Amino acid sequence: MSKLLNKLKYKRDSVTLEELIFLLSTNKFDKKIFEIADEVREKYVGNEVHIRAIIEFSNFCKMDCLYCGLRRQNKNIKRYRMNPEEILKRVRLIAEKNIKTVVLQSGEDPYYNTEIIENLIIEIKKMNLAVTLSIGERNFEEYKIWKNAGADRYLMRHETADPNLYKKLHPSDTFENRKSHLLKLKELGYEIGGGCMVGLPGQGPYELAKDLIFLREIDSDMIGIGPFIPNPETPLRKEKGGNLNTTLKMIALSRILIPTANIPATTAMGSIHPFGRQIALKCGANVIMPNLTPNPYRPNYTLYPNKICLFERDTACINCVKGMITNLGREIGKSFGFRIKNLQTNEV
Ligand code: SF4
């Protein structure tokens, strides 16, 4: 076993699917894996934790992903759309708070056409912020226009790299298609954010190992990993959901395999455990994404139940995550937090 742990430390590029399946099948080496991930994190991305403020500007979605509370068929949700002025007002507040990245997130909502998004990007760039889009699959021409307008990053979690499972969860989409979008975004110069859920029905060590191999293969600049939390308003309401430990291990192994990636301690981690985000920051994560969606909209962006921070006062999440970072003895990132790539070597 020490041979495999050494391989994680010194020859991560050659870690195989079978070895990852093995590590995901046992809890015996978890402590060591978490330690290595923390060492790799410190060496490659340092002690800074980058804050990315999220604005969930629309909860309309034309898709029907089986696990998601925003899915089209969910009628028990109050839908909302923020208009561009409301969004920009919020962005101004984020800039005033000295946060360097804004994440514009929504369901797949064609109401926001090419031009609306383009103008938002142009206005936000005037405020000297990095712009991350997280608005689902759009057409390649739009990606290009938005890149030219100044967009920096695009989050598009692949959710699962197992094509059969992907198809079951996304009736109108395929994994190959998802992959093509991620590769196109990368080709256009975006920092891309893949990532997956952990604990999906039909997902075991083999499927999870494939997620890690896929993230390494596409050299994902950002990696969002969170537990699957069953939503009572979806067809997966009766499923069990993901657990903290396996999700942490996926975060840790992602850090080890792709050492310079930016990896958030996701809100979903904080939703399944009161210290989920703090623990994730000690197991490889280096990013935190406070919710800056204004009220009255915030409680209606219900991807899953028991989501934290829904009723926090306005900008309280900024102070909360800053406190979290300093309490862990880490530093609050002062830069835009782009991926540091020039340190890529094969050793811890
Ligand atoms: S996961 Fe995204 S695309 Fe799928 S239903 Fe939810 S918001 Fe829509």
C-alpha cells in the first residue's frame, strides 16, 4: 500500500483507474489521502482561499435533470428572474466588498439571450472583477461572444463521467455532448470548471474513479464536487444521497491528481455537515463561494433541501466565509484567483 500512497505523492500522472477504484473502495487509507491532499494544496496553491461571490439570477430552467430542484417539471417552486439592473446593483456591492470574482449562476434559461449576457459581462468587467458564468449549455458561438466580451471562467460540472448514468440522469443530453462543451470552452480560453456529485444512485467506486480520470484528462481548471442531496420535489426523492467522507475523498483525490486546480469547499458540503466546508478546506479545497443572491430571491434557488445560508441577512455570507478562512489559519485571497499553472510538476 505504501507503494500506492507514494505514487499519489510522487507519480500522480500515472495513477490508474484501478488504483483509484481501490482507494475509493476502502476507508483504510483516508486519513493519509487527506494529509497528502493538504500538503499538495499548500505546495501548489498556497494558503490563500479565494472568495467567489455567487449571484443566482434566475431559477428558471428548460432542462429536467432528475436530481435537481430547478428542473422544468417541478411545479412546487416559485420561479424568479432578476433583471440586469438588479444583477449589476448586486455586482457593485460585491466589488465594494473587495471580492474579486463574481459568479453569475442560473438554470438553463434562454430568456437571457446572447446580448443580455454579453452586456452584463461588459459592465461587470468595468468594475474590475473576474467573471465566471454558470448558466449551463449554450451554443458555441455564444461562448465565443462572451469570451470576447471579457468572461473569464465557465462552470459546467460534468456531474458523472459514466455515459450510461449520465443518460439516466439527463434524459435530453449525453455525456459526450457535455464533454464537447467543456472542451470547446477550454479551446476558447475560458478556465473551465468540471465536477461531479457523489452518492448518486447507481454510482460506486468505479463511476467515481472515472470522474477523477476525466477531470485529469480535461485538465479541469476548477473542480466542483459535492454530495448528492435528494430533493423531495424530484424523481430521486427516495434515494439515499452522498456522505461526507466519500465526498471529501473525491475532493482530496482531485487535489492530488490535478494539483493546481482551484477547488471549492462547496455549499452542499456545508449543507450535509455543520463544518463540511471547513473540513473540505483541510482536505484539498482552496476556494469558497458565498451566496450573494439578494432577497427575496435567495430562498427560491432550491437545488436541494436544507441548503445553508438561505435566510442569512443580505451580505452576511461574506463576513462568515472571511471568518471561516482566518479561523482556519488561512489567508483571504487578494488576487483574482486565476489558476496557477507554472508550478505543474509531478511531485508533492
Ligand atoms: S442541474 Fe442545471 S440544467 Fe439541470 S435542471 Fe438543474 S438547473 Fe437545470
